Amino acid sequence: MLYSIIGTDVTNSLAARQKARPEHLARLTTLQNEGRLVLAGPNPAIDSDNPGDTGFTGSVVVAEFPSLEAAKTWADSDPYVAAGVYESVSVKPFKQVFPN
């Protein structure tokens, strides 16, 4: 089943985010290589693809996991969690309707 993982950043997360990013992206690449990643990306703090020093307010991942517990375990072990980038993380079942 698919699950949405939504991380909400702490204020001024950019430096911690940049430091943990390579490890964070490596985990997403693994999901992609396994054919389990539907989409992933950050939420810019301003209306721009490149927010510069304003940084980001969070991230969204939609991926396939065998269970809600497995998705939560994966999300809890994200490098952004360990680095203190995320203030909170929400994991919910996700039903993809579009594109089909």
C-alpha cells in the first residue's frame, strides 16, 4: 500500500537540512531503485523552485511500504529526523487516484 509521509521543518532548518541532505537523498534513491517511490520533494518557503536562503518548510514523500508500521519506522529513521530538521512527521495511508 502507498503511504504519504509529511515532514514539517523547524524554523531556520536550512543549515541542518543541507548537512543531512546527501544521506536523506540516498534513502530516497533506494526506494526509487526498488520501484516503491511515487514522488518526493521539499516544500519551498516561498513561491519559487529555488528559495535560496529562505529554505524550506517541509517535505512530502509518497511511497509503497508493506504496512503503516513499516512506513512509520522508515520515516522515523530519516536523517532529517536525526538532524533535527523536522519539527513533526505525519505518516498516513495514501490512495492514489490520479494519475492512473
